[in-house]
Amino acid sequence: MNKFILSKKLYRNELATFYSFLIGFLIAIIVGSIILLIQSKNPFDVFSLMLKLSIGSVNSLSNSLNKAIPLILAGLGIAIINSVKLWNIGAEGQIFFGAIALNFVYINTSIENSYLYIFLLLASGFIGGSVCILLPALSKVLFGVNEIITTLLTNYIVFGLTIYLINGVWKDPNSLNFPAAAYVSESVYLPTVFGKLSSGFLICILFTLIAYYIKDKSVFGYEMRIAGGSALTAIYAGISAKQKAFIAMLIGGGFAGLAGAIELLSQTHRVSTGISQGFGYTAIIVAAITGMRPLGIFLVGSLFGALAIGGSVIQTIGVSSYISEIIQATTLFGALIAQFFFSYEIKRVEDD
Amino acid sequence: MKNPILEAKGISKSFGNIKALDDVDFFLEKGIIHGLLGENGAGKSSLMNILSGIYLPEKGTLTINGKLIKRLNPDLASSYGIGMVHQEFRLIDSFSIKDNLTLSKSNIYQNDFNEAFSKYSDIFALNLNSMTPVSELSVGEKQKVEIMKLIFNNSSIMLLDEPTAVLTPQETVQLKVSLETLSQEDEKTIVLITHKLKEIKDFTETIYVMKNGKMVAKDLDTKTVSDTQLIELMMGEVKTSKFDKNNFKGETKLEAVDISFTNEQNIKTLQNVSLEIKSGEVLGVAGVSGNGQVELANIICGIIKDFEGRVIVKTKDVTGKGVKSRKKLNLSYIPENRLGVGLAPGVSVLDNSAIKEYFQASFGPHLSKNVLLNSLNDLINKFSIKAPDVKAEISTLSGGNMQKLLMGRELISNPDVIIAAQPTRGLDVSAVDSIHNLIIDQRDKGSAILLISEDLDELFKLSDRLIVMYEGKVVIEIETELATVENIGLAMAGINE
């Protein structure tokens, strides 16, 4: 009789995360194909159409990249928070709160110079995201409350607040009873850079580099790694693990809040339930697949943006857009399994 | 060897590109206490892990009771009666002694537990109720329960990895008696893994010696083999060093005044402790673990802030200030707990090498990886650390190399004050020697050194003055040359003449 045992590998391939992603993506494509075949669709036709309509032209490519912006920014925020081994499940709420904070500032201020105004509004979005995670962050460092639960619950609170605002005080009288706040003025729309690509994507590139710098090149990133590695070592080193956790959470929440602000200024132009279509949750997938690496988040986020666009366009040939969500989820699933096999080996043991 | 109960032949095992075991033979005879001697990283623990089925060897054969075993696993090993006590305890703290002893499915005293427990409590001189939670036990008592667990799990071959590392001298003598009883009355086959010569000579009947993954001597008769012979086998060379105590002592660099501390469990762990160390002086702190030494070190180093009394480093009063205030005054702390306090598990070798002075590699918010890498390379060269991949997790280093990294990191800045807690615990003779030399070297460079240790040889060898701590108080303060092992030992046991 044979038995199998698991043993952890001492050394792990540096590119393991990347290979895991490729394996996961391949599995996802296979699973997606099987589902399409069951529906008697030719997977090759569907996928080539998806490819063509998501990256085949300047317009479709810019649509895909626009879609990637909130995934990347929220994913980066999650990765920064994970440096201290904490999980932010609240990016979705922080995205909404970023948009709400932006709208609040927009309603109560007025600045002539539109660039300055846009800057102020984006900053409000960032700060809004930080404010949104303030309660979970405080309860974590003061009382040790599990941040997974509190950040998740904040999502429901913020979503309720959004519904309240767009049906109540902020409801646009000209929206023909559609629950949404009034549009912001065209002067504060984020300009496009080429095709339909929003300048928000440039901000996204900038913040990817900032997140990379914070995590890998800064003193703060180093202190977060030590604090995340061992609380006792942090105390010994004179590093306040709580302070690092608190600041990391505020920065990470801010990244997601900025995503909401960019989404408002470049896509929806008003506060509505359409500010996020689950970006904050998909961002967790993006961050987890890449092992919390900022540059990886940028690439995988871009791919997932394309997948989302591809998924929405194939509806025109009678294929559900859920196929792209299945691919995203299966990629994570496959990648996590692959990461497991890069970290552990299964050994066969003979029993006699 | 007449009739071995276990034979391991030609065992080889590598980790990454490090060969941990190279063609190793090992034989065990029933009812005998065997000694396995070797430096840290010589391969002793790896060999034991193979015998208990935790690792699979790449080459070699294992024969137990004359039966060839192809692939041993922990389950199978325990069914053949092989049990191991690891250096780190494997007890469940919140469970009672009884629950811990009867937890395993291979436990044989389910029905007549009380009878067996009282029998073995006598053998181990363990005076405890079996319903006591393990968390309330002292380290020495936990060790006894660990060994009893093997007996309760019907182990006939008992592998004990450095069992005396955590024991007081009295407990060590007691352990010797217990093990002799087990081998003679119960015919238990025992392997004592250690790097302490004295114990291997005291405890065992036959000795095996490992060096660099090879078995360099097999089945030596303990009665006839000499100390020098064993040291030569283990080290390849003999080192005996005595440090002169004519060192120049300068101005006071560390002062602790009237320190008292009550911990979270409301136990007064320190009572009116005062001490003073001059530049170029080593003050040894003797005492059994848990008599306030860790708290004292943590107070001096700024980790514990809510204490009574004052701490003065280089004439600056740092009472109430944190770790960083001490770092600025160039105080180094080598904590007792290496992995978990001194080093952060799961974090790279490189990151761990910078914990003391990472801010020196910083330019504003920027942390220069090149500066960190250069400092690490200095450490690796100066302290001959074996680190195959500096970006890999710290746990890829052997225990000895971890301690070298930690010591090197704390000493390379030529600190004014050094607090060293159990700096050589669990290390091999040559590593101990080099760490002793490092400490004396620092003393001669003018550091004020507080050396907390349970190893009396070490304290006598290095210290200018000794204090003994018992139940949070300093019970003796004495010049080392006036001290005797007897009066220090008595003070450690809390006996006042």
C-alpha cells in the first residue's frame, strides 16, 4: 500500500509565483473551454473574439486598461496592507467611499483652475479611502479585532450609505428617478491620453511605482516586513508593529479610495452604484495571484481588465459574460494550487 | 556490536546543496544508553529525523529488529517503537499532563494510567498531579513529561535531542538517574544527542561522533575513551583557552538602580535589583531560568518600560525611554530567544541581518539595498557564516549560522554596552569558543558586558564579577576570583548559608 506525505521545500524557485500564474491561467482557459463546449460554442472562436475586442484595437485596448485601473489600484492597496500580514477585504467599500468623499468635496468647494481642482478631488478620494478603513484600523491596533471581519463589514455599511445618499440628499432631480447623484462638471473629467484611455492610467502607473517603492525600497517597507514576520522581533528592534499596521492600512485604504475617485472622474462622472462592479473583490484575486507584488499586480490587473471587457463583448454572440469571471476565479484557484506545489512536495511512502 | 536492534547503513541526505549526511552508519543495541556527539550542524538532528521517519534518506538502508525498512514515516517509526524528544517541546500547553501523555493512538496506559503515572513519576522525581495543565510546568518538568510521553507511547528506542540544554545542574543529575533506571529496568534503548562532553561521558556506555555530516567514530567505549580523543574527533583540533582578568576597567557604562517589576500575571519578577558595569568589564548573571533574568534584560534594553527604578546608559538616564534610545547610545542586545525575537521567521536572511542598524542604510525614506548587502557580506566574511542564499528565508540557515548572524549583527558596531543572554546555548564547542573570544575581544575594546547564562563554566571563564539571581532578587554579588562553583550553585538553588 502507498501513502503520501507532504513536506515543505526549503528552497523555492524565485519565479514560482509567475509560473503559478501561468499554470493557473492555462487551467482557467481549459475550464472555460469545457464550459463553452458544453454550451456548444467553439472556444477558439469565443476566445479569439474576446482577444480581438479587448486588445485588438486602440479603442478596445484603452477600454481594457481603463477597466484595469481600479483593479490595479485596489490590488496595490491590498498588497501594501498585506506587508504586515493583514488582509483588506474592504477595498470595495473604500472605492465607494473614495467616490463619496470626492463628491462631498466637489459639492462644497469650487476652484477655477480645473487641474488643481482635479488634484484636490483625487486627493479627497485617497483620503476618503483612508477614512473608510480608519475604524477597522483603530479596532485592530487598539483592541486586536480581526481586520478581515471589520473590513468586510465596512463594505456593507458603505454600500448602504451610498444607497442612502443617491436616493436621498444627493439624488439628482434630473436623473428621471434613477438613483444617482448629480453629474460633476465636465471641467473636472479626467482627460484622455490616447483613444479612450483615461489619464487615470498614468496615475495608476505612478502609484504602481510608488507601491513598489514603499514595499521593496523604503525604510517603511522594511519595517513592515519585520513587523509582519514577528511581532516580538519588531518590539526587540524598536519597531512599533501597531504603528506600521495602522499606517499601512491607511495607505492601502487610500489606494482603493483613489480608485473610486478615478472611476468617478473618468467613467461614471457621478456617484451611483455603478462606481464599482466588484472591483474591490476582484482586486483581492489579483493581489493574491501575484503574491502581493506590485509589478505583478499591474500586469495581472491589466489582463483582468481585458478579460472583463472581453467578457462583456462576447454577450453579443450569446455567451454569458460570466465566462470571464469564471476564468478569473479559476486562475486564482489554479495559481494557488500551483503555488502550493512550488512550496511543498508530495512524497510517496510505502507501507508494509 | 553483538545484536543491534536498529541498524542504519550508508545514510545520505542533502538539503539544497548542503550535504547534511554523507554515508553515515549508526547501530543501536537494546537496553544501552548511546551517546551521539557532534558540533552544531554536524548532522546529528538530521540523522535522528531520519530514524524517526521525518526525513527520507536519499541513500542507505534501515534495519529495525532485523527487518529491512524501505520507507520509514513517523507513523511507522512509532509502530516500531521509535520515539523522539525534540529540542523544542511538542506538548500542548493548555492540556493536562495526563491528556498530553495519553494523546497518541499508540499510548499503552489508557486503562492503568494512574498506576503507570505514579511509577514513572517516581523514576523521574516528578512531584505533580497528572491533571495539572502543562502551561503551569517549569521547563525542566516539561522535559520530563516529554520523555514520559515516549514511554507512554510504548517507545523502546528513545531519541533525546539535547535534553539537558534546558536543565539545571541538579535536574541534569536527576535525568541521568532516570535514564539509567529506564535502560536497566525497562530495557529501553536510549540515544542522547549532545555536544557536551561531560554529559556524554557521565550518561552513556557507548559513543558515536559525527563531524560535517560524517560518522567519524562508531561504538567507542565510554570507559576507555579520553576527553582529548573525543574533542579531537569532534573538532579536529583541541582548543583550551583561559582569559586573563587583568583587563582595564574604565568609567561606568551601565547602571541599573533599584529595579522592581511586576508582570502581567501580577507576579513580582524583580525586586530591588541594582547593578553597575564599567567599561571593559564583564558582569555575569548566574541563575536558573525564570528567576527574573529575561525581565532584567528587557528592562535594560528598553523593551519593558513600566518598571520601578532607573536605567542609566553612559551617564544618560534612559528610564521610560524605548529601544531606540538605547540603540543611539550603542547598546546591543543578544536575546535568549534567537528565532522569534532576535531574528524574524519568514523574513529573508538579508532583512534579518539589518535589524539592528537598518536606519544606517537609509537616506530619508529610502533604504539602500546595496548598503544592506555590503554590510551582510562583511558579516558573512568576518563571522564565517554559511548562507547559501541571502534572499531566502532565515530558516534556511542552520541554528549555528543563525546565532553567528545574530551575534555578528549586534557586535559589528563595537557597542558600548552589550547584553548577552545565553549566547552559546545549543552551540558546538568551536562556535562557543569563537563567541567567547568575541565577548572577550569586545571587553578589551571597552564594552561593558552583562552576560546572562546558565552555564557556570562560561560565567567563570568570562566574568570579572558574578551576581546570582533567585526569585527576582540578587542573592550574591562576588568577584569571580573569590567565587566557587559551590557557593554559586547553592545561591542558584536559593540556599543561603
